Amino acid sequence: MTVLAFERVALIGIGLIGSSLARVLRRDRLAGEIVACARNPATRDKALELGLADRATEDAAEAVRDADLVVLATPLSAYAAIGARIAPALRPGAIVTDVGSVKQAVIRDLQPSLPASVHFIPGHPVAGTEHSGPESGFAELFRDRWCILTPLPDTDPAALATLTALWEQAGMRVVTMDPEHHDKVLAMTSHLPHVIAYTIVGTATDLEDSLKSEVIKFSAGGFRDFTRIAGSDPVSARSAGARPTSSRSCSAGRGRSVARSSKRNKPDRHAISPANSRFLYADGRIVLG
């Protein structure tokens, strides 16, 4: 049995997944120190306020210094830059893993930068909600969910056992899978449903006002499920390959409002009004434009 006791864990990204893992580490006393890395000062402050980290920094290299476990939990589009930034600061023997949902892209963007002295083990905890941010996490997020690890051929067995034990401690059922096979499976079970949800909510948003009201009024559980999916973090979905464009991309942000409206069977004036007909990506977040 693998005994878990990390000296220092660096969480690069402290959103839903990163903060949930931090809560597991705190709950089970698995880390002597947790360092969180986030670009947004408000996110860093919130992580410290919630007790999710002992230190918080904007600098990924500073975050990983002397860490024996490094977890990337940012949008996939940031991985290449993060890999180049942290590589010189990584401790020999450290385990470097991630939570991204497209493993071939993770390997492509990270592996070239990482030194041979670290154990690089891509991972994907298949868990989540439509919410984001450090306040959205909870330790039970991972319970009875699958975690798919995609180790490379030369992966150290002891490092793999340690990472497996961590996710099992979080309550997950851990399996290993070839990266290409993982991506084919998840394209069908996760990425394609997101694309469909964005399209359906975007179509509902573009309807005439009278028809919109009736769509919401007579919506059943199926439509609400689509709005929940479409309400998930659009930056992460876009990085994973679900890349909505033009005005339909706004469906990701509006899914939350449409979902609230459909639950109470009356239109929300903020949900699908013409004034909210387009969104702009600004500083990594989606906003009304």
C-alpha cells in the first residue's frame, strides 16, 4: 500500500478541480504545504481566504520550486507556456500531472519542456460541475467518479502508484489508458455533448421573443440538462476542442441564466434578450458585450 505524504504540492490553477483537490489534501492531511498559482489576484486572495493554500503566487516557476507534486489545472491552451516557465524550477523526482481532458494535446505541449528528471504522468479526473472558481470546489467532487491516467511508456511504476493512490484517496476509480484511445472516448462522452449543448442553447437564444418565452415555459428536464452543460466554463471547453464561434459562443455564458429561467418556467430578462446577443472573451473570461 502506497503511503501518501507530500512535502509540498503546487496547484497551477485553483478553480473547480484545483480547489477540490486542495480540499482533499487538507482534509486528509496529505501535504505539508500547498502553493496555489493563479493570474487573477482575486482568485489568489480567495484561495488563501478559504484556507486552500498556504501561499499563493502569480509565478508558476515560484509555485513549483521544491514541490514534489505539481498539478496543472488550467485551461489546456495555457499548458505550453506553463511548461516552459516551470521546467527550470522543477525539483528532480517531482511528479508532474494535470487534469486536462485531451491527453494527446497535453503530451504534445508539455513533454518537450519537461526535464527527464521528473515523472510526467498525464491524468484526467472525469468530474466537474457547471461552476468555476475556488469557491466552487468541494472535496466530494471526485467520489465514485473515474480518473483516467495516461502514463507514457517509460513512466516510473512507483510514481504511477503514488498518483493512483492520491486519486483513490480522493474517492476516484482509477484506470490507465492509451492517450489516443482516451481522446477518442472522451470526444464522444464529454466534448461532443458540450458542442451540442452550446448549439441548442445558442439556437434558443436566437429565437423570436414570443417563441423564446414558450421554449422556456414548456421546457422539461432534457432542455435544462443542456443549459446546465452550456453553463460550464467556456474557456475550459474551448481549450478542450469545443470551440463555439460567432454569436453562438455566447450560449456558454448564457446557459446559466437560461437554466434559471427554465427551472421556474418563466423568462429571465437577463437570459436571452437581444442586448445580450454577443459575448466577448476578455482576460480569459467570458463577458457580455
